[in-house]
Amino acid sequence: MKSTAETLSPTRVKLTVEVPFDELRPSLDAAYKTIAAQINIPGFRKGKVPARLIDQRVGRSAVLEEAVNDVLPKAYEEALRQNDVTPLGRPNVEITEIQDGQTVTFTAEVDTRPEFDLPDYTGISVTVNDAEVSDDDVEEQLTALRGRFASLVPVERAAADGDVLLVDISGAQADSTAVEDLSGNALSYELGTDGMLPGFDDAVRGASAGESRTFEFTPEVGEFAGSPLTVTATVSTVRERLLPEADDSFAQMASEFDTIGELRGDIEARLAKIRVLEQGLQARGKVHEALLELVDFPVPDGVIRAEVEDYFAAGQAGDDEQRAEVERNARNGLKSQLILDRIAEAESVAVGESELSAWLLQNAPRYGMAPDAFAQALVQAGQLPMAISDIRRSKALAVVTQKAKVFDASGRPVDLEALDADLREAEAAGEVKVMED
């Protein structure tokens, strides 16, 4: 097989491939067998029809088409290897010539990985937040814990944010026809969480028990999309949370500690660990941003267009602003992948079996699957190489971060080795995801 590559642009290549008929012969034989099994000719058993009769009845061109479709993907992959082309996206293939008994020629235009020089990524300097825990931080967490053990007490006053209400709601169209989906009784709802209908919180805030409030709601989707509906909410009960006292008795009830001082100390220690993890994630994020700014190169427009169209393929066209944002994110994401892939090659970054297992363990719950089943699903879908590439890129970013200079907001240097160890431990435990492309 012969092939040549023509550079159409810094990100697109045209391959011209010539396949000799000898290499097409196995696919041609397979095509005759396939067609023979699909047709019925009197006097011949199914699958035993001679090639000459298939040529007469079906046509030699149909056989050649079947054979070419079979050999083309393998020939394309071989042409990529011969010309050292790294494709991005799907190729546009055109069969340009079929000389029966001699050669088959086709062209394939495909977006490719652009050539660029790696920037000097050693010594990138970034600043992250201080990893300090204030008394207010501890108090906020303690108050949240007390809230989990709070009791609800009815009050005779106007509803305010944080109160838990019992409400009845009903909805109607403009002609007063009731809307069944907007009907409910004795619904328990915490005011101020914006967890009900848009406009609900503003309507019932300040209402007392027994009072009704009416507001307008226009659904964006569904049967009544774009049609204003009238919603009536009647508050039957206003209840406030009564928090338990923050004392030793509460500490014994809510934790394994005997005193409130020990509980506060544990909260502070856990917050301190979280702050360190946040520093590590912030450091990697800022190093990643700085890395992208160090180098500029064109990314394939065809790949970006395909990503944007795939994003909006669910039927939502998206306005100009949304499409521009999706395109911008797609460009940055692809640029990130290309840079980190090159760094992984330069630093000889590899992915071990234990790292792949840890990744599967971390990500399987997101899909409601066991790690083994998740791994099998990835293999069947042909997506395991993509997962390995994601892990490799994450490791490449970790290498760059280790070479960076990181300071906290107070100007103190941050121990990157300790941060990286904490991040790996947290990632293995499923507490954080190191990098999102």
C-alpha cells in the first residue's frame, strides 16, 4: 500500500492512499461470501452461489463496494502510521478511483494535532488562598451540626428565611382551569432555599399562618411553556428551628466526643485539612491556567464545530452567547489536552494498573455502577483509552505543578509535596477530583 500526506493547513491533512488489488483480495473474497449468503438463485444452495453469477445478478460494482468498505478503515489506519499523522476527529473519505484487478485509490481529509513547541513550564508562579481556619468558620460548622438536631416549633409571627413552613399550593391557567401539576397540600418547605417555584419565596415571605399569597409563574418547558399561570400559596403553619445548646450534652449526643471543646477541636482539624486540599486544587487550577497562557497555537476548527454541534444536539439550538461560551470552552479544553499530552510524552508519564483501578473506583459511583461493571462498560464502548488519557493528563499537570512556585496570600511558600500527597489521598478516597478538562 502506498500513501502520501498533503498539509492543507496547520491543523488539517489530506491523505492519498493507493491499495493494490492483492491487498484487497481477502476483503473481496469475504464480500462474495457475504453476498452469496444474502441472495437466492435457483439451483444453488444459499451461500454457495458462484462468484460469476453474483457478478451477473448483483453486479461486480456492488462486490467491489463491499470489499472497499471492509478494507478502507484498515488502510486509513496504516496511512496514518506511514505518514506519522495524529488525527483529531473523524475523516472525510472519498474513493477517487477503482481499477478492477489493479488498485483502489481514496483520499481522506482529517483534522490533526498541530505542531507547537512546548513552553518552559518550570517555575510557574501562582498565589493561592491561606489555609487558615477562623473561629467563625468553626462556629458556622457547629451551627450547621446543631441544625441537624434542631426541633421545629410553631410560631405566631410572619414567615422569615430559615423557617420551615407547611403550605398548600394550587395553580390555574388564565381561564381559571386548574393545573394538576401545581397542586399540593401540607408541603413542608424551608423558606429562603429557592427550592420551590420561581417567585414562591418572595411571595410567601412575611406571610403568617392562615394567610394566602398569589403570584404569577411562567413555565419555560412542558405543556404550559410560555403561558403565565397563577399560583396561590396558603401558609398553614410557620415553624422555626430551635437549636440545641452547644454544650457537653450536645457533643455527647451528636459525636463521639465527651465535651464541646473536643468537638470544636475536631471540627477545626477537619476544616484545616479541607483548607489544605482546597489550596492544592487551587494551585493546580491556577498552574493549569498559567500553562495555557504560555503557548498559543491553532486548534482544528472542524473538531470544535463538531463538539459544539454535539453539545446542542439534544434539540436546543442555544443563543449566540451560549454557543460562543461552549465554543470557547471546547477550544480551551482541546488546547489543554494537546499541551498536557505533549508534556506527558516529554516527561515519560505512564499510567499504572493501580492508578487505573483508583480512577475506576472513584468514577464508577457517578454512573451508579460497580467498578468492575464500569470497567467492562468502558471496554465495550471503546472508551478505556480515553480514561487512561485523562489519568495521564492529570499526572502531567501534577508534574508541572510540582515544578511551580506556589505561595499563599500571606506570601508564604506552600509545600507542594505535602499538597500533592494530600490530593492523591483525597482523590483515592473519592473526596475530590483533581482536574476537570
